[in-house]
Amino acid sequence: MTTKLTLTVEKNIIEKAKLYAKHSGRSLSELIENYLETLTEENTDKTLSPTLKKIVGKVKLPADFDEKKELRAYFENKHL
């Protein structure tokens, strides 16, 4: 069963999140729901992000791959 949730978020964050959702082909509600589910999972492996967990074994990354650094660079490039 779904239920409505009202959040208070900075306007610029909402705009960026809506753009991200649109470009990823998902709704903002879906993104937030997935994030909240990830936060509340009991036996979560904290060393990998949910995004990386989905592609583990499908993509070979270099041993020194820094996900946070790459993600930051991507968004800086995209939104600045």
C-alpha cells in the first residue's frame, strides 16, 4: 500500500532531483522510496552503494576506482 508523504527540501535540490529522475527514466517518488528502503535495510553491505550493488559482476572497474570522486565529477560537469 502506498501513502502520501510531504517533505520540506531546498528548492534547488528538488529541481536537481527532478532533472536526475527525468534523465534516469524514473519518478522522484521512486528514487526517494528506493533510497529510504536502502537506508532501512537490516543487513546492508555498507561498503557498496546501491548503484554499485546492482552492477557488481557486470562491469569490471579498476581496483583504484573511487565512486564518490567519479560521481562528484559527473554532477559537477552536468550541473555547473
